[in-house]
Amino acid sequence: MATDMKRVGQESSTKTLGFWIYIMTDCVLFATLFATYAVLHGNTFGGPSSRQLFDLPYVFIETFLLLTSSFTIGMAVLSARAGYKSRTIGWLVVTFILGLSFVTMELTEFAHLVADGNSWQRSGFLSAFFTLVGTHGAHISVGLLWMIVMMIRIAKGGLKSMDVGRLALLGLFWHFLDIIWICIFTIVYLMGVL
Amino acid sequence: MMDFLLGGLTPSAFVHDPLMAGAGYAMVGALVLAAVGLTYFKRWKWLWKWMTSLDPKKIGVMYIVVAVIMLLRGLADVLLIRTQQATSVGNSQGILSSDHFQQIFSAHGTIMIFFVAMGIIFGVLNLIVPQQIGARDVAFPFMNSVSFWLFAVGMLLINAPLVVGEFAATGWLAYPPLSELQYSPGVGVDYWIWSLQIAGIGSLMSGINFFVTIIKKRAPGMTLMKMPVFIWSVLCSMSLVMFAFPILTGTLGMLSLDRLMGMHFFTSGGGGNPMMYINLIWAWGHPEVYILVLPAFGIFSEIVPVFSGKKLFGYTSMVVALIAITILSFTVWLHHFFTMGAGADVNTFFGIMTMVIAIPTGVKVFNWIFTMYRGRIRFTTPMLWFMGFVTTFTIGGMTGVLMSVPAADFQFHNSLFLVAHFHNMIIGGVVFGAFAAFTYWFPKFTGFTLNERLGRYAFWLWLVGFLLAFIPLYILGFMGATRRLDHYDASLGWQGLFIVAGIGALLICAGVAMQLLQVTVSIIKRKENMVGTDPWNGRTLEWATATPPPEYNFATILVVSTRDAFWEMKKNKVVSEPTYESISIPKNSGLGVIIGLFALLVGFGLIWHIFWLALVGLVGVIIVLIIRLTSDDNDEVISAHEVRMIETAGGGA
């Protein structure tokens, strides 16, 4: 039994290392998109520039939602570690709602841009913008899907050690996306408007 | 409605010129024949067990089988290219149309790098890494299977144009704006993108997998500085995969968004920047060269000590050199396009960094030579491949340093000199390394060695063929011949050298034929070459397992106290008292194959604009992943009693 526990411990630390490395590779992917955005930022091809397009207060609300969700998912992981099943699910539901609101706001922003004739086809700058921000949004959506699966599993099977481990990885993923968003907020929106 | 159902796919997509159609028929025929054979011999179940296996040794064999088949495809392309360039001079137009010729050299480059070289490297890694670090498995066995099947799907997609559609005519890296929709409206570039995208994601997952395996799964006592140098080389190579392949994923993704959604990343109009693509693709592409060649360095660092009867000279400097190459390989990408006009300062920086990278490489060459010095050298085939490698690779290295001078590179750029240089590195380095590895580790998995005489014949055919095929290209490059020429003027006087290069290619083909013969003869006459578990007087832990190794590799996990752990055990006559314990191994899983199939649908759907099919594939992948990741019962246990039965029958350690 003791060796079994040891084996499980080793396995979860292997998984954690693997997941950290995955996150690092994803970081490189985002770095590629950030670099491309930086290069294409001025290539507006006669279309609107970032200064004309972005609405800071709106993006600030998005940022606020996402940062809060990082806090709530942290609470979910802590509750899971402490063994509170319904509290864990509760915090996950809050996180899910915050994340979903974020994605909805982002899609609304996109829809407005497209409706005004400023789609990704308009210029190199807008291609880079939609791809960078959209890739982040796609990651958030994957995180939301993962959250649904976790909620169902915890609701049905309780807080098994495997699932607590998986929830911790989800937390890691979510915090990582938060950091990426802070970079997007700074480089794309803040520096784009200033 | 038909547009929705079939996208861009029309009956005319299946019509090809006779040459391509012939290749397509041959491919489909071979598949049908294989299916008939499997049915006749009732081997479907056997095949399925292989396909669903999570045992890295079986996955490694499958990688190598795919790589060998793709090597033959790549060689067929070579013969066409060489024939065209030897005959298409003056009034004669050769055997290929210009467009078809372009598709062929694009396919040749892509296939040889992604599906031959990468396939061989990942095959060797799967077979050797777990055993050499004294582990029973890789860190993530299921992900390993998914990696392989994504690789296999990429292979299918790159061969599919022989049957349906056309392949890219844009060279192996598909530079925009040529590869943009405006100039390449067909599906060729899309085949290229999705074949590489899917296989590339598989490679990225393998990179993470082997990195974590080496960090977490080493035998107790094997500290980092006690790891065999091959393991060090893999660790470095996999770090490069982790840093470089996401760039490839991003870049291919952006090119694809340009083509699918009308974006303007790399277009010549609309505010795009084609030079950005060239920077990004080489920020992946240069490390990729080292991803391939570092494991080859590692292989030679295992072979030279064994066949010299000495420990490796300068272990620490070998490790430092590997790490130095790993870091430097990210600082040289711009030397692929000095002519872009980045300015003198930038070009000088990258020129100097390129020269600097020759230093750690030189350290390695001298270490191998000093290992041989005063050794008791056995000139077996693996050692011959090493000698061939050292000479050809050094020549290639020197021509590389020539090109690293930006002023000189303005002359060499895009010429056949360059083509000769990188073939020098890839064939002399990676391919010779792979052949050395194949001969060296073959008896580990089969129990008999390969026929030495035929191996020597194959080596000499390859070496002479290689020199004949590529020395003329160096000369032609000096004479001004550019790469990718499908026709040239008779007055240039190039034809003689092109014919010599063609003869060289034929000799290489004879070398490959000799190797196929070698394997066949060795299998038929295997009784004559039977050897025990340690045929070469090996030094590292993979020789401590039974031959062929059981699925769990080691019945008892060994404790390591020195480098060359197996050598120490033999010297100190350590006989580990067999204590059998139950071993848990991952069950076979068909989900890797199914993920591969869904990925195929995604790729095919996006290539032909059949978007519902792509969506089905994507949803399928997600569902299968959720099924797998939420299942808790993925292992099976071999009881201690069964382990004892297997071990006493096999006589393993």
C-alpha cells in the first residue's frame, strides 16, 4: 500500500511536470503571435489603427472578469483540497460564469468590429489582432469545456484524488491564460490606445 | 448542396498525368495487396494489437517502418529529379513538366525531413531511451501512441495528392507570397500545411513526453551527469522540440488563416509581411536541423566507446558542447536569408554566431577521435558508418562555415552549393547515424546480428554514391547553377556534372537495395548470427534487459552508481538477486488510432473546404480525449508469478 501511494505520488508529479512543459510550449506559441502582432501593428493598409478601434473601459471590464475568475478558481482548488465537494462545485460555477461572460464580451467586440467593416480581412494589423486575441479566447473556451467535465465528475463521483489533481492542473491552465491576457491587455489594448 | 457536401472536391481531382497516376495506382495497389494478405493470413487481429499497443518498443518499430517506406518514396522522387536535371538541357525538355517537377522537389524535401528523418529519430528514441535510463516505460504512454498516429496521418496526407488533387509546388518551406492563395490557388499548399501541422503537433507531444521521461523516469542513482551521452543528446534535442515546434504550429496556422479566411499575415498586399514568415519558419527550421542531428551525435557517442573498448573521452565537455549547440541553435536562423537585406550589423551578428556553433561541434569530433585513440577498435559496420560520418560531416561543416560569411553567402545563396551543403549534413550526419544505430541495436530486439559483409557493401555504395551525387553539386553551385532548376541551356556546360550526380544517386539506390537485401538475408540465415543479450560488449543499461526485451523491460529496477552502468556491473560481476514483483503496464488502447482518424478528417476537410467534415473530426477528437482523460482504469498488472515465468523463460536480467 505504501509503495502504491508512492507510485501515485510520482505519477502525479510526472503529470504536473508534463503539464508545466505543455504550458511553456503554449507560451512559445503565444510569443509567436505576439511577435507577429508587433511586426504587423502598423500595417493598417489604409484601414483603422488600434487607436481608432479600441475601447478601454470595455476591455477593462473583460480584464476584471478574468482576473476575478482566477481568484475564484483558486478558491475551487483550495476547497477541493480541503475536501468540500459542494463548495468546490460552487466556486467552479462562479468561475464558469465569469469565463463565459468574458468570452461573450470578446465575441461581442469581434462582432462589432466585423459589422463596422473592420474584419480580419481588412488589414495585416487586424489579421494579427483577431488571431492573437482569438487564440486566447479559444483557450478560454477549452478551459470552460474542461470545467464542465470537472463539475460533472466531481458531482457524480466526489473528490477523488485523481480529480483533485486534474482540478489543480485546470487551475494552472486558467492562471496561465490570465497572464497571457494581462500581456494582451498591456500590449494590444493599453499600448494600442496610448 | 454539392458545394456544401464536397467542398472543392470534384471528379477531375482524381485525374493525373500518367507518371503520377502510376505512383498513385502503385500506392493504392500496395494497400489493397496488404489488406488481402492480412485477410488471407488472418492477421488483422495481430495488426490491431500492434496498432493499439502503448509499448514504446512497438511504437518505435512502427515509426521505423513508416520512415523506411517514406525513404523509398523520397528516393523515387530523387530519381525523377536527377533524371530531369540530367536530360532537360537545350532543346530537350526532359521527362517532367515544370509544374510537376516543382511538386516533386517540394515533396522530396518535406518527406525526407518530416517523415524519414523525424520518423527514424522518434523510432530510435522510443526503442532505446526507456531502456537506457533503466525505465519500464515512457512518462505518458497514451500520448506516445497519439503522437505516432498523428505522424502517420501526416504521412497519409502528404501521399494523398498522388491519388486526389495535387501537391504544393512551392518548395519544402512554402515561402509566401508564392504559397498564398493568389499565386497557389490549388490544394497543394493546403496538403503541405495540414500534413505538417498534424505531424508537427505529434512531434511536439513526443518532445514533451521524452523530456519528462528523462527527467522523471531515470533509474535510482542515475544523476544527470551519469546519464549516457545519448540520453543527454535526446534531452537537448527534445528541449529544442519544445521551443521550436510551437513556432511551426503558429506559423503554419497563420499561413492557413491567410488561405482559408482571407487574412493578411504574409500576403504581398493588404498590409501583410512575407518576410515575417521567412523569419518565423527559420526560427523553427534551424533548430529543427539540430533536433535531427543531436540524437545522431548521441548515437555515435554510444557506438565509438563500445567499439573502441574505452570509455568516452571528455564526457563533461561532450555534455557542455551539446548544451552550447542547443542554445546557439536559436541564434543563427537569419543565416538562411542574409540576402533579405537586414543590414550589415544584423548579418554580421548572425554570421559570427554561425561560425561560433562550429566550435562545440568541433569539440565533439575531437572527443570521438580521442576516444578511438589507443583503443582496441573493432571495425564493424556501425563503426564504418561512424568513420563515414566523421569525414563527410566535417566536409559539410566546412562548407557551412564558408556560407556563414554573409559576403560570400550572397554568391552561394539559393545555389546548388547550398543544396550540397545541407545534404552533406543531413545524410552524412542524421542518415549515417540512423544506419549505425540500426545495425548496432538490431540484435537487442531480435537476438541476431545483421550480415556484416552485406552491411559493408551497403556502406561503401552509400559513401561513394553520396560523394558522386553531391560533390558535383558543390561545383555546379560555384558555376552558378541555382536550386530547383527544371531546365538549363546547353552552352552552360553543366550536363556532364548533372549526369555524374545522377550516377551517384543510382549508387545510393543500390546501397539501399543492398540494405534491404542485408536485412532479408540476415533474417533468413538468422541461425548463423545468433548472439546473446550483449553482442557488442556494451556499456549502458539497455544491454541489461532480456533479448528481445519483455514489455516491462526490467523485472527489477536496477540501481546505478556510475556512468557506463552496465559496464561497471559486468566488471564487478554484480548479479542482482532476482526478486520478482508485480508490474503495472498500460493496457492497449485503440483511442490513439481513432484520434488519428478524426485528425485525418479535420485535415482532409480543411484541405478540400469540406467544413462539416472538419467539424466532425474536431468534435470527434475532443470527445475521444474526454473519454480517455476521464477514465481511471487504464493499466493492467502482470503478477509477480507471470514476471517470473517470463524472466526464467527468456533468461533476462
